[in-house]
Amino acid sequence: MRSMGQWGNDLYTGKASVPFVARRKLWFIIAIALVAISVLAPFVRGVELSIEFTGGSQFTVSAPESTDQSIATDAVHSVDGEAEAKVTVVGGTDIRVQTTQLSQDETRQVSAALAEGYGVDAAEVTDSFIGPTWGADVTRQSLWGLGVFLVLTFVILAIYFRTWKMSVAAIIGLVDVLVITIGIYALAGFAISPAAVIGFLTILGYSLYDTTVVFDKIRENTAEDGEISGRTFGESVNLGVNQTLVRSINTSIVAALPVAAILFIGVIWLGAETLSDISLSIFVGILVATYSTLFVSAPLYSLMREKEPAIAQRDQRVLGARA
Amino acid sequence: MATSSPVRRAVRTLTGLLVLTAVLFGVNALGVHVFKESAWVPELALDLQGGTQIVLEAQTADETPSDEQMRQAVTIIRQRVDASGVSEAEVTTQGANNIVVQIPGVADDATRERIEASAQMQLRKVLYADAAANTFVGEDGETTPYPTPDPSLPATPTVEPTAGNDPNWITPALQAQFFAYDCAQPSDPSEAADDQPLIACDETGSAKYLLGPLEMDGSSISDAQAVVDQQNGQWAVQLRFNGEGTKTFGEISQQLYGQAQPANMFAFVLDGQVISAPTMDAVITNGRPSISGQGITQETAQVLADQLKFGALPISFEVVSSDTISATLGSQQLQIGLIAGLIGLGLVALYVVAISYRALGFVIIASLAVMAVLTYILLCILSWRVGYRLSLAGVAGLIVTIGFTADSFIVYFERIRDELRDGKTITGAVEDGWARAKRTIYISKSINILAAVVLYILADATVKGFAFTLGLTTVLDILIFIIFTHPVMQLLARTRFFGGGHPLSGLDPDSLGAVFRGRAQFRAPAVTSPRSSRARGEAERRQTIAERKEAERRAGERLGTEENV
């Protein structure tokens, strides 16, 4: 693929260029549309929360003698006639039963009844009993973490880049990533579970990381533009993004490949839910993060800085020299 | 950055890496063979090895329990789990008011109940106290354990006992039980009946007590503090009883005062262990006794006060979640994770070698391999030293970091290529690219480390494992970048294949358009080297519209092909 290197050259010199900054109105409209869809999608589809958030009991029977689902329903009703039971066969071999909130004792009784009904050893039945506060606690802590992280990142980036505008652009890009990622996740019909929350938290780190790499190149370019420069501020930003474009593409592919492998295996193989939840959120997040850095954060940064008098004046001069 | 001999330095750095790896393996080998505590595989968390996890939430009226109370509760629950004969249980706090109990294997109901019972403080009179031995020296001069009590021994008092320290409580059966009682295997405190005598040991297991029925419980203690006695400068524990407790305690002290030992002793029992059994040296009717004497130091006074106060404030805990994972499911999950990781690595290897970096791809693969080895051995050592447990979330964290790690090399290689495009020699490009890439890597990785640290500190147990692996691998990633990837590049730059810019090396200056500029100028190999952007600007401006369109079209086409990769 010699062309990749060749294309990289053209991007580097500015011979080839994707108009990230010049066409920013278009990119912003697309971004706003994506955010709107992501926000509205759950309302249309109804977002499903995993059992950790709603409270309830879940049982998994590994390798039962038969996969007759009525055995499970009977087992649950033998303990509590009122309880709703949702039975699914996962991975073609295991039986998963989710019920409304049972007491702890009932949970254990159901577990025993299932082992008996399916003719497996009691140790082969996994049971979880989750109070309704559990998921809420995890979420609350995660939100705290998110808040603290954002404040710290804002400060660190502002110090490093010597402008708070980069921090703002990076963080707006991050919010964009989180909203779109959660939206796509919900659209895929996956229930939001603690594992998914971990995924979203990872993406938060990744998104900022990715933006920082690109912004560092922009910093280099704009810092080099002295008083005499052939480029406007926006063009410098755009060149920086284009010069790191090959890296952005390579990185997102390399980062997404292993995650895609987990996702694929996790989904086709029996219910490795934790794995598939975490990998779906991260897989989508990596791609969205790359997109957001290029099409949201970078043009936004340019937009925020161009209005500064010093920069606006210099841009005037540059454009005047060209005319 | 350039030194007189980058080669020598590179070789030195790589040797350092080898030494470091050897040392880490050595440390773990020590752990395995000398201390017999480590292993050559990291310890697995419950979700991968199967087991039970119970999360308890403190039920306090409105305020969150203090750290001190939580610590106490953890200690007590840990003692209870140990007492039930479960080995390797882990009890940790989580957040402000949760306690997580993790037990390998399946927890039976008795263990669960024991965990959930709230801490109990009992106050009992003392019938008899003795050293903890459950053996005696027989006539043959041999140490013989006391026999197991004969069930036929009479177990009901012949005379109805009138008080809690009435020796009439001591039946032959109880006496035999007392002598045979082994402090190392305490009975379950939750089985103790309030209206019956109780056999208990002190915390150190050096004294054994035979106690009367329950006189008062911990709820009658309203406060306890470690104080210094004004008269003799000794440490003491100052107790305060509540209204009801003051009255009861006054009656008890009247009854005990002046009797012969052990009938004048009064025992505080926490979860079946005697934490203190002072003698009654005065009649105390104001509900404010203080415990002082031999063996009470600042530290022990503090601990005792805590225990008394905690017993007085039994936080009750409620189970908010309980998870049992079968061992089959656990090993299955691990298998999936590992297979996915290997496939992912394979795909990454294929992509970087065949598609983007040619021979340089092997440098990425080698770096990832070094990373894998170091991560593995560190996880083994951490399992041994700080009780790290690899969880499913941790495995996912490791797989995700493959991409993060590879990115440092990608950033570096792209920078090298940029330098080559500026017309530098390959050796020069490796040095200058390094100087520029370093900055970017440091700032962006610190953001990553920050994320991991914040998550680790603020998140709950599931997320912790993930955050930990994320942080650990990021640190390793920077380390490997410095002590492996860069020196390797320095050495490779001096080989004919790479240094000569062979088309397959991934560093071919011709294909990197170095000729495009063809400017000869000296540039200080510093980070701040002013790029002549004007030349680029010139070139841009001189493009005709047709050329520009052509370039864009070509770029668009290429972009198309790139995306079909």
C-alpha cells in the first residue's frame, strides 16, 4: 500500500487536504444531528437497564440436560407464584432466568429448584441477587468520577496548551462522544449494565487522549506561525489535523481491532455479557472518538480562536497578501 | 538529544531493560520458591474462578457511617468468616457505606447468616477464668488434651442459680466442655444463648472464661473514650452508660464489689470474644465506670474504646447484592477473553505489517510482546504482594490497552516519517521524531493515567480492577516506549535495510516525498526548530486550480481505498 505513504505525504505538505476547518458549518450540523438522534433514540426505542439497575435476581444454568424453558418457569413459580420470570437460552447451551425481585432466601430456593429441574449439580447454577440501589450507587460514583476527571483534565490541558480554549474544545468533543456512544449502544438494543458503564468511562479517557495527540500537532503548527506566515490560523489548524490524519486512521483501526475481536467472540459465543457489553461500548466509542476529534473538537477550537483580535488581524494580513 | 554515540546508549538502555525483566522474574521466583506465596500465574478474581460475592450496605438512619465504624465492621466480619472455616475470603469496604465479602466457592447458608448478623456486644458476669490450655499434664508426665465431654454428664444445674456469677451454673457437663474448649477453634458466637452460660476466650487466645448469662447488651453503652487518668497518669477507658444501663450497671457493681476473684469480674464480649474483663473495684452508680490497669496503653485503650463504642452502635447491614458464579462460567469467560485477546493481537500484527508500516510493524509487534511479558510478570508479583486479582473487567482492560499502547508507536513512526519528508536523514529523523513524539506521548498518556487514577479512587470494585490495569499498562507503555522502542529504532536506523530506506522498511524516503522539497538547510535538531512553513505555503499557493482539484480527487479516491481495508 504505497499509496498510504504517498497520501500521507500529500496531507503533510497540504497538497491533499480534508477541509475540517473550512467546511465546519457542515460538520457541526452533522454533529448536532447525531447528538439529537442519540438523545431521542432511547425515548423512541425505550432504553433497557440491566438487572443491576432495576434490582432482581438472575440465574444461569451451565450445560443443562435439556433447554426446555418451561422447567425454569415452573422452578420460579414453585418458590414464588407471583414472580415474573424471563427465560432465555444463551449461546445455545445455557439457560438464563431473570426474575423480579425475590428475597435472598427465595433466590437460593429457586437456584436449588433449577439445579434439580435441569439435572445439574447445584454448583453449576450461578445466582445473583441484586438490590435496586446497587446500580444507582455505581452510576452515582461514576458520575462523580466523570465530574472530577473533567475538572482535572480541563486544568491540565489548559496549562499544557497555554489556552483554556483547547480544554473547552476537547471537553465539548468528549461530551459529544459520550452522548453519541451511549445513543448507538442503546440503539443496538443492548441493556445498559455496569460493564457498559465501565466502557463509557474508558471512552472518556480515550476520547481526550486522542484529541490531545491531534491538538499537540495543532499547537506545534500554530506556534510556528510567526508574524510572517503564509497560512491563516484556521489553515494551520486544518493542516495539523491533516498531518495527523494517517495516525488517526491507523490508531483507530489498531485500537478497534482487538475490541472488535472481543465483541465478535462475546456475541457469538454464549452469554459472556460483561465482555460483550464492555466491548460494544468501547468499540463504538473508539470510532466516535476519532470522528469527534477530527470533525468537532478541531474545527471548534479554530472557531473559538479566530475571533481573538491578534489572530483575526494576522489572518487579515495573510489573506491580504494573497489577494 | 543527540549524543556522541546513540548506538552505545541504545545498547545500554536495552541491556537495562533485559536486567529489569530478569529482576522482575527473579523477584517472582523468590516469591514462588522461597516464600512459597507467589505463583507463575496471576490470581483470578471471583468472576473468573467462581465464588460468591456479597455486598452489604450499612443501614444507618440518615448519616453515613464513619470510616472507623466501617473498619471495625470489616474486621468483625472477617473474623466471622474465618471462624466459619472459609479460607481466602476477602472483606473490603467499598464506597462510604458498603462492605464487599468475597468467598471462593459456594457460601453455605450458615456462612451467609453469620456475615449478615450485626456485631454483638454482650456484658456478662464471670463464673470462672483460667489459662487457655485445653490440655493437662497427666500422671505419666505427658501433655494430654482434655477429652471431649461425655454427653451423659448432667447439664442442668442441681440448684437454681440466683445470679449471673453463681457457681451453681457450672454443671459437670459445662466444666468438661470448658476444659476441652480450644481457643483456636472458637464456637460460633451467634449460637450463644442469652440465658445460658458461655465459654469464650480473650482476643489473644491466652485466657479462657466461663461466663454467666447475658446481663446487658452493647446498646446500653452510650460512649467510650480513651483518656489519661489525672491522678496516676495511666491510660484508661472511660465508659458512659445510658439511663437504663446506668441503673443496671449500678446494681451489678453493687453485687460484684468486694467478692473474691473471679466473682468480682465483669466481661465485655464482642462477637464471642472477651475484649476486657476488669474487676469491680468500686460501686459505680453514676453510669461512668472507667477501665484501667495492667496492660492498658494508649493503643490498647484506643482499640478497646473503639470496640466498646462500636458494640454500642451496632450498625446493621443489609445485603444489597449477592452473586454466585459457577467455576465453569468463570473459566469459560477467561477462555473467551484470552482467545479474543490473541485474535486481536493477531489482527493488529497483520494490519501494521501488511498494511501500514511494513518492516516497522515488527517493531510494534516486538514492543507489544515486551509489554505483554512485563505486564504478566507484574500481575504475578502484584497478586502476591498487594493481593491483586485479575477480573473479567481487568482482562477487558488489558485487551483495550493493546490499542492505546500501539498508538504511542504509531505517533512516533508518523513523526519519523514527517521528519523524513522534511528531507532529513533516517538517523536524524529517528532522533528528531523522538523528540517531538515524546512531548505528545507524555501529555496524552498523562491524561490516560489521570483517567485511570480518578476511576480507581472513585469507582466501585468492578471498575477498580479495570482502572488498575489501565493505569498499570499506561505506565508500562511509556516505559517501553522509552527503553525499548526508541533504542531499537536507533539501532535499526543504522542498519542497511532501514537506514538505506529499503522500500519494504517502511522508511523509504523516496516514497515519503523527501525529494518534494529538496531544500538543503541546516536545522538545529531541537524541538523548537522553526519549520519553514513558507515553502509549504508557497507550494500551496502555486498550485493551479486544476492541480488542486486533481489532488483532492486523488486524495478522495485514496481515502476510499483506505477505508476498504
